[in-house]
Amino acid sequence: MNIFVVNCGSSSIKYQLFKWPSESPICSGLVERIGLEESIITHKVFVNDQEQVIKRVLELPDHDAGMKEVGMLLTEPGIGVIQNPEEIEVVGHRIVHGGESFVETCKVTPDVKEEIKRLAILAPLHNPGHYVGINVAEHIFSKATHVVVFDTAFHSTMPEKAFRYAIPENFYKDYGVRVYGFHGTSHKYVSEEAIAHLNKPDAKLITIHLGNGCSMAAVDGGKCIDTSMGLGPLDGLIMGTRSGNIDPSVIFYLVNQLGYDIAQVDTLLNKRSGMLGLTGFSDMRDILKAIDAGDKNAKLAYDMYAYRIKKYIGSYAAAMNGLDAIIFTAGVGENDPDLREMVCCDMEFLGITFNAEENKIRAKGLRELNLPDSRVKVLVVPTNEELEIAKQCFELIQN
């Protein structure tokens, strides 16, 4: 079965094609800068453990043009992996926000599309691009069954005491103002991998997704009971450009005393804060270089970043009345040993004895970074959101 996984952003398309049941993609790609003068397509084909990379610069005025170009790359003589777009049997679409309407994967219908469009009020930067992507993909891959997988769905198992805000009830009942959480596809994938590794279905886990966007989840027996992001993806950990947790009084001060309007506050907290606001850099690699060069602001920001993660570990361990493992994943989580050590040091009270030497070794795949006597495991589990989407698509179609 050919399962094509698509993730449409406002100006990009990410994709992978799986020949199921193989969990290794036969091709993948990224279309960037859609709507700008020079769009870029990076297309990779995987054959016999060899990677062929095709990179093209061209004009793509919209997602329709971008998806058509992807369809041609999939079938192009010499690099094509299928003969015809009709060979794609299932298209899986990543959707950031499903609200309370979608708590599990489902097939695309006109009603489903309209609800995704309506939910754009909760995810204005993401859902509109997803909606466009579905329409375009339905046109290109007209014979396929289209499936939507929601980032918020994994967090739908949170109890009401965890997802409600302490504001008047009508804001929740009438407007859906509550904690939804994000990166759910990643948290689900790595928690299931950890449960299998530990051979413990009832494991109490803390999953830590650290990229440009960052979030954590408390996962008890495979179900999310709490998560750090909220109504939108601004809350929680310090991120690349997002502030994370902040006293709402700061917003009142910006508006009432400094003359900011709401749009300026939005831009400040979402695009100019986090590590960028603290250091001038949003990429952790640049921040580490600055630290090596003696930049005190960069060192402080790094300390703050790790400190916020440690606070969540403590609160989630308390919420679950125990802990079996913490899991680092995504770009920073998988590749920054110094950050992992900062988070895990001085945690013996919680049952963590960290293997600093093993942590320094760069390696692929799932691995343990704890000493043998550690009651709580420390795991690095590479995330694979596209594979998780393909899995959920296959399970839905089979049922």
C-alpha cells in the first residue's frame, strides 16, 4: 500500500512516501518559499540504502503548483518511485489543531474540511494551510483515500482538572478556551517506542520535544494526562522565538504602560522572544557557539531553558505519583548532550543517575543515557511524525 504523508504549512509542503508495511520511506521532500520569487524543492529518493538528492529552484505561486510539482517528481523518469499519481492509495495529512471536534484520526469528508477551516480561529498560522493542502492533494491524488491526523488528538485524554483554565466557565463552554496541547503526533510516537523498549505498558513517562517549538507531556500508561502547551503553542517551555510561560501582567504592562497594541504583543511573544529575544539567536547551534565565545547572555538563556524543563519534570512526576523514564526527542533533544546533562544533573532524589560519558557519544536510534542502577531511565528516542501518521492511516483503513 502506497501511503503519502503530507504536512502543509503556510508557505511549505513536507512529504514522505511509504510503501507499507515498510516503515522506511522510499522518498521524502520539502517544498519551501511557496508564493515567493524563488521557491525551492528538495526531493530525496531512497534506494538500496542509497540516497539521491534532487534540488530545484523555480516559481511556485501557490500550493496547487507546489503539489503538482511534487506529483511530477514522484513519477519523473529516472527518479520516479511510482508510474502514476493514481498509485497513491492513501494520503495522510498532518493537522495542527482539531479542537474538541477531532480526538482521533478520521477520513476526509466535506464536513471534516469545513470544521478544520472553522478551527482556524484557534490555529490561524497552521489550519488554513492544512485546509488548502487537503483541497490541492485531493485534486492531484484523486483516487486516494484522504486521512487527517491531528496534533491535538493525543492530548484529548487529559482530565478536565488539567485542561481547564481558572476563568469563568462560559469561555470554555461557548468559545472552547482550554488547554489543547501540540506536538501530539511526536509525543505519541516516542512514548509508544519507550513503552515497547521498557516492556512496561503502564509506564509513567515524561516526553520532552525540543526543537524550535518545545513542549512536554506527562504520559501515564500510554495516555497523556498533562502537557505544557495550551490553547495555542505559546505556553510552557522557552522556545526558539516564543516566550513560553509568562505572567499575564506583563501583557497588561506592555499595553497599558508602553503603548503596545495586541498585534505588537503577539509578534513580540511569538516571534521575537524565547532564545531569540534573550540571545539574538533562535538556533541552538548558534547559541552554543556564543556560549563558547564567552557570551554571558547566551549562557543565562541556556540555563533558563534547562531550568524550565526541570521544573516541568518535577511537576509531572508529582502529577503521576511516580516516574519510569524521561524521553528526549526532536532536533535539540536528540542532538544536544550538554542540554540533556544540565536537565538530568542533581536529580538523584527522583531516581535518576545519569551516564555522562554515554551521553557524549553521538549515535542513532533509541538509547539509554542512565547508569545501570538508575531507577528512572533517561532515553533518547528519535521522533518520526511522518511514520506515526502513516501508521495511523493504515490502522484506520484496515478497520
